Amino acid sequence: MKSWYISRRKALKGLGASVALPFLQAMIPPGVRAENFMEKYRPQRLAVFYFPNGVREDHWTPGQVGRQFDMSPTLKPLEPYKKDLLILGQLKNNLVDVKGTDGHYTKTAPFLTCRLIEKTTGANIDVKGTSMDQIIAGHVGKETRFPSLEYGLDPVKGGVDELVGYTRLYGSSISWESPTRPRPKEVNPRFAFDRLFRNFVPGVTPKKENPWKKSVVDLVLEDAKNLNRQLGAADQNKMAEYLESVRSIEKRLDSTDDLKDFEANITPDIKKELIRLNVRLNDYIELNSGVDATEKVRLMMDINALALWSDATRVTTFMFGNSVSNRSFSFLDGVEGGHHSISHHRGHPQRIEMYGKINIWHSEQFRYFLDRVSTMKEGDQSLLDNSIVLYGSSLRDGDKHRASNLPIVIAGSGGGKLDTGQNIIYQEDTPLANLYLTLLQTMDVPTHSFADSTGTLEGIRV
Amino acid sequence: MYFRSLLGVALLLIGIPLFADYPEEQRHYWKVVKPIFDENCNRACHNADDKKGGLNLNQFDFILSIQRRGEVFLRVIEHVENGTMPPDNKRPLTTTEKDTLLFYIKKYISDALEKPDPGLITARRLSNREYEYAIEDLTGVIVKTDSLLPRDPGGGEGFDNFSGTLYITPLLMERYFEISESVIQQMYGDPQLWQRHVPSNSFSIFQKIKHWWYAWIYKQDLAHEATLDNAREAIGSFGTLAFRRYLSPAERDKYLSFFEQVYQSVPEKENRYDLAIQEVLKAVLVSNHFLIRQEADPPLKDPYPISSFELATRMSAFLWCSIPDTELLEAAYRGDLRDPELLRHQVRRMLKDPRAKRMAESFVSQWLEIDNLVQPEFEMDQELFPEFSPDLRTSMYGETVEYFYYTLNDSRNFLELLNGRYTFLNEALAEHYGVEGVQGDELRKVDLVTPERGGILGMASVLTTTSLPNRTSPVLRGKWVMEKVLSTPPKPPPPNVPDLETTREIHDEFTLREALVIHREDPACFGCHQDMDDLGFALENFDAIGRWRTKYNNSPKPIDVSGSLKSGEHFAGAAELREILNTKQEQFAKAISRKMLGFALGRSIQFKDTKTIESLSNSLIENRFDPLPFIEEVVLSYPFQYKKTDKVVVDHNVGDDV
């Protein structure tokens, strides 16, 4: 952990006061001269986009490897960002690609953990590891208002899939802050927006905070702590969850300075975005479409991008759908039916055609995100330049349920640290965990292994 | 370091008891029974590497571990008795081996069931549904948490009240705080709601004179004391309901001093009494005592009956999806709930109360898995089914809920879920079903004159949620019938066999049967698909949104809805299938019992519940599927009344670490 530099917000404040403050030296990483500190220090961000049900194989991987390659039909929408992309072939989620496990649940939950999950209808939820995004959030999260933010198109799917004996929660979560605790995802764009920005939208009256909230927090904390009883292990965990959640509110109430700092991050450019987005959210709710998946995805992506740009957080994940999602894609020309059903094409040309179209729709939405973050300026760079954006699925061909040769694309160089603009095909069955280890190290997490990693990926670091 | 490893070895040596230390029965298992498994079952197939059929028998070194996984060994017994295991290509068991194996395995299992075990019920937060209803019953304010709170996952028997998946997170907590503020404000805004718990703190002219007199002569602030008394009263009234028990004096004082703090801080405000009470009530709504259902965990090894107040809370969560009312709390206080007759009386009272409809809705919609219908992300192909409007889906959902509630409360006959000759329709749904003479949006009971529909199998809600977005799926419908009605859920498809019927080259429904017949030629699939497919085909006269049809769109031939079950019955179409299912009462009783107990307890049904399930289904059958005595039995059942403490009991000192 590099503890010698101070967060950007604190830095901004410090610089605003006086550049000559004696402690300034402390926050400059070695090798960076004071005058261009602001130029050099841009926080790295991580954004993950997961889509369910795999891809049409023959339309995913570009034909040529290296720097000179033509985009594949599915990735065609990303053409303008070719030089910002790393298309990675033959990565495999080794530990979960085993015989005798379920096709979807056992692959979705471990998408970012790379470990085999405990089979359960809910009593012993255990994914055996913390997800890659959450490890990073644990590392950089203290700097921001939220350690990480999790978004999705669909809420957690309820109940148990009795046929295979898994709680559907496994198919609804890729972010695991501990092996037994998934992060809840927000799926309502209005609430997600308000949580971050409500008080900063020009022209909208800020919500007044109840002046007694702090005392309420103290009271219930006090009460819960004094619960002078003996508790079983599970009950104690539940109480710990409660206390931790209340404390997170306490922390936010205590740190009014942080909020002011955050307000300082809301630049005039961000304000313009907030006004526009707020109007679109109102329209979306008035029309009560709820059905317009494309607009909903884009709203969520706008919020996602703004959360990163305003430094509300540095780590986000987004799920296009839960495992086995059978979202109807009949709104696309030439597609008829649900996503999961179509993904089981069984080699039938017409179905494969439809499957490919659904994949392209996903690429187009991802392109929308790249459009947004590439125009968000940070000095002479863009937010995209300073981010690592992972786009992928936990299956290759949705008809076969294999977690080998996974469809994985990285966009952005994480502040110039990744050598983008390549299509790389690795040796068969290279652990997906190797990619995650590489990303962890790229984001300065001091670690030498992740799940079944055998090393870092060659050829993607600068 | 060196020392430490030495210590480890020493501990290890002490920790492992010698063979002779184990009970005679366990040693016998190792000497006589386990070798039969090892020789005939584990060596070639059921070991950790091969796990044939998903089963590793090697891991069962102890009788206790067999007893814990009794359901696995029931299957083992079945296979060995039927001679299906070991399979034909392996050496059969000798008569002695077979007899020995069966005798002892059966003994272990029945021994295990002799010892009553209530299972583990751990602390859990209110589900979103329970939270909404609890707020409503407590404050009179209706909140919709739908998109505000992260949706609850589900687990156990498939219900949203399963403790393992009810997490508490910072995001959730933030929203609880927001909701508590707006709820209490709304409550205050409506004098009727407010005064239910908070009578006004005003004094008559005589009281005022007395207060003035005492203040002047005795320097005693009677007014303030009276105010505090009123506040104590109000906090007690609200807090008792919220916490499902009486507040301890210390708790009351803590809340009261918070009241005083707020009260004193705004001397200029005329409504400062109400303002201060408001803040206290907000605190109650975010307290762990309100949000988390937690039963005491005394450090006892054996199971023990839960306290009366805990029982009252279990009952209200089960029957109302909410908190107890005053009457139930008073009954708990008097100890009435310990008397089976008075307990039954409370159950009957609660079922008659309109709040029982929440249970009906929660249970039936999750049991039959039709709750998807009212969730916006559930979609059917809009081009193929433009009729599938929001109104229609709500009506479909409503039909099933009303119907279930009717069998629970009016006709008092759960068998009508299979064979009822009526249903609940409004204009939209009646039109959908081709029934004439129903007008308006209200769902009302309508007698069915034609045989097509009747019971849950003829309901559009079920028929739609078991279809794909663009067509019907006989497999999904068949699976649904096996799971929900017959209590014989099919086994998962063998590994690497993709989702069957969706995998075939099926362009449209017309070729479904053809495709499935090919599928069934594979012996690996035949076992389950024989029944599953035929059950589904019997319902093919209903299209993917539950409309009646006799032909597929693109075919002049009538749809083939004939089929048969392994058990020998033949049928053609929904009406005949209904008749046959009507004879499978034992299986249906078992299906409901399992789900109802799982719902009541908020946990998975396990092997140790076998006897409870048996006696519950017997009570259903004996009482001709009258739900009343059945639900009373659920509440009186051992796992509902008893509890055991989690293995690790630790002194609770979470607060000390910060």
C-alpha cells in the first residue's frame, strides 16, 4: 500500500490554500516534480461490464492477431476505439470449468472470483473468494465517497432454481465483498442518480438533511452495541452487518468535509451533464417505459460514467442481465424470443443469426459507454485513458456452457499502463485469473497471486 | 516456529481419539458396513474423482454423516432395493451384502429421525415485503419499497423470507433511514394516524393552574413531568409493537432521554413535543430490534421452546407477513400461546383477519413462481403477443392470489387448487379466456361451465410463466407439474446436456412433439422426460399466454394433447389430466406441506423434517384438505415451536472493537 500520497481531493484543497505548505512534499510520488503533480496524478478507475449467455463464437474473435486486425462482426461497433482496446483470446476460468456443475450459476458468481462456488439453495452461500473488483475497491475505496458502486439492468432474481439446486442469487451477483456477501446492485436509474448527485443538480432544491440524524445513528448504535446477550455465530454475523451498515452512515455524516470536497469535484462540465441526465430521467419515468432496455442501459451507463468522472467512486460493475436471463430481444429487427433460449442455438443458422444480433446490441451499448467516457476530459486526457474497462461474459458459446476461450475485451489503458490496440490470443486455457492478477498489479494492489493464477499476462503491460 | 509445529503435532495426537474410543456401532460400521460400500459402490464409480451421478459415497466415514444426509441414503436404499444399483454391468451384491447394507442404513436413518431436531433458525432482517407491512401495521402509512430497496433474493424453499440471503448493507441502511423519515412525517401529517400512538400533550385549564401553583410554591415542574410521562407512554406504545416485545426500562429511558434532548433544544417551537417524539420514532424504525428478527441464543446443547413473544413474532411473520398486533402480544404476555387450544384460537383469528391475505399472496405467488408476472423485467414477445398488457398480467396474477385466498378462507379446501370448478375473473381476463358476461376491472368469482379450465393448471398466470417469450414449452410446464403438484421434481439433466428442448431445431410449436420424441430416444433423458413431456403436452391447448386453442397457427391438424404417466394412467388434454392429478392427493399433500413449512420457518426443509412433513400431509388428507387444521398443525409443529442454538456461542461484544 502506497501510503505516502494524499487523495486528489485533499490535494486540490491543499493546493488551493497554498502551494508552499510544508507537507506538500509528502504527497508527491517519487519521480514526479511538484509543478506537474496535478497533471500526472489522475486516479485510475475500474469499470466492469458483464453480459449473460455468452457469444456467437464465429463472430467474436478478430481474424488477425497483433496490432493490425479487422474488427469482428460482433465487435464492429467498437471500431472507433480500436487503438484503446485489448481483445484477449483463450482465457479460461479454469476452476469453474469442470464437469458436473451447472451451466450458468456456477459460472456467473465466479466471473470475478475465479473459484468454484458452494452448491446451496441459500443456507451456505460461499463463493470462496473476494471478487477482483472488490479487492481493488478495498485498496482504493477509502479515497472516495463510495468504495465501489454496483449497477445492473435487472434486480436480483428471487427464489431457487430447483432443477439445479442453486439459489438464483448466485446468478445475480458478480461483485463479492467477501466470499459470503455479494454487493447489492442498484437497478433503478432515478434512485441511483439521486444517491450520488441529487444535491448537486443545478436548479433542483437539495434535500435537507435531518439535523437529528446523527443523534438517531448514535442512539441505535449504542442500543445495538449494548445488546448484552450471547449470540450464535450466524446471529452475530447479522448484527455485525447491521452495525457496519449503520456505521457507514455515521461515517458519511461525520465527514461533511468530504462532501464539500466532493462538491468541489462537480465541475461546470459535470453540472451540465447532471442537468441533462436529470431531464432524461424524468422523461424516462414519465413514459414509465421500463420496457425500453436500450434507454435504461444508457441511463445507467451515464450515471456510471459520471460516478467515475466526479470521483464518487473508482470502481464500478454493471450487469447487463442475470444468469440465464431470458430477456425478450424481439425489439431488435430479425430477432424473436428470449436471450437464453436463443443462446441455445444448437447450430441452427436462424438462431445463430439472432444470437449474433443480440451480441451486437450489447457491443453497441458498450460503445455508448466508451463514447461517454472518452469525451470526459481530465486535463489533456480523457476518463477512458485513466480507466480500465472490462467487458465480457462468463461463457463462450451459450450453447455449450464452457468457460474457456472467454469473450473478454479491455478498453482504456489505466493511465497509460496497458499497451492497448492489440488482439492477443494466448495459449489455450490460460487462466482468466492471470488477467485479473495483471489488472490488480496495474492498479497498484500489492499481490502476487489471484485464485488459480500462474502469473501475469504477457504483452499487455506497457 | 519450531516450537509451534511441535505443539501442533502434540495437539493432533491428543485430538484424534483412538479407534477403541468410538462407540461400538461406529466401529461396526467401519468393520462391516463401510467395506460393502467401498467394494461395490465407491471404488469404481461413486468416489471423489468420478462422482458418478453426482454422488461420492467415499465421504461418509461416520454414521453421523450418513444421518445428516439422510435424503441421499433414501435414494441409495431405493436403488439397492430395486436392483438398479449396482448397475447390470457390475457384479451384483450378494444376498448377505444386500441385506446387511439395507438393514443398517435403514437403522441409522430411523435412529436419526427418532431424535427431534428443530433445525437452525438464525437472526434475519425483515424481508422487503415484511418491512412494508410492518410499517403499515405500525404507522398506518403505506410504503412501496419496490424500486427503492434492492430486491430480496430468495433461498431455502424458494421464498424471500430466507435468512441466509437477507443481507443488511450500507445501501439498504441508507434507504431505511430515508424511509423512516418520510414515513414518520406522513404519520404526523395525518392526525388520526398520529394520535393512535401519540395522544396530544395538552393540558386542561385546571391542570395548568395546578402546574403553575406547584411551580410557584414547591418549585416543582409538574408540567415537564407530565410531558415526560406522556412521551414515555407514546414511546412505549409504538416501541412495543415495533420490537414485538415490551421495552426494558433501560431501553425506555434511553429513548426518553433522546426525546428530552430534542424537546429541550427547540423551546421556541409550539409543536416541540410532537417534533421530539418524531425523532424518537424514526430511531425506532431503524433500530436493529425492529429491522432484525432475532431470537435469544441461550448456550444450551439441546433444543428448547422459544419464548412466547418469539412465538408471537414467528406467527405474525408466517400468517401476516408482518409484526404481531396488540392482541397477539397480550396473548403472549398472558402465556396463552403455551396452551394448544388458545394457540389454535389465535391462529384461526389471524387467518380470518384480512392481513392473512398477504400470506396468501406471498406464499402462492412464490410457491407457484408466478411472482415474475408483476415484475417489469418479465417480458413476452410484444409482436407475437400484443395482448399481453400490464393490465392483463396483473389480472392473471390477481386471479391466482384471489383463488388461493378463497380456498384458504372461504371454501377451505386446498384440493380445489387442482379441481375447482370456478375461478376469479375480471373483464380483461374473461375476454382472454373466452368467458362471457364479466364486466369491470374487479376480479370476482365466476363458475366455470366448460371443462377446459379449473384449478391452477388452467390459470394464465401459471401457463404464461412456464412458457418462453415466444412459444409454449411443454418441458417447463411438465417440470412445473412434477415439482409443484406431484412433489417429484425431476433431477437436473446430466452434465453437458444442454437445456433440452430449447436446443433442438424448433422453429415453432408445431414441431415440438417431434423434436421431443427424438430427444427421448436417448436413455439418459428418457427417465425424466417420459412423464415431464407428456404432462406438458396435456396443456398444449393453452398458448404461451394461456389462451385456449385447438390448433397451432400454422397447422390445420388438431393439437395432439395425449400422453401417459409411468404409473400407467392415460390422458388427453387438461381436463383429463386434472382428473388424474386429483387422484394423486398424497403427493399433492406432501408438496404443499413441504412448501408451507418452509415458508413458515423461513429455512430449507431438510431430512430431519421428514416426520413433520409426514404428519402435516397426513393432517391435510385426514381433514380433506381443510387448510385451517393444517395451518394450526404447522404452528404447533416441533420446528415451529422449538429452536436450537447455533454451534458457536460467543459473548456478544461487537461494540468493543471501535
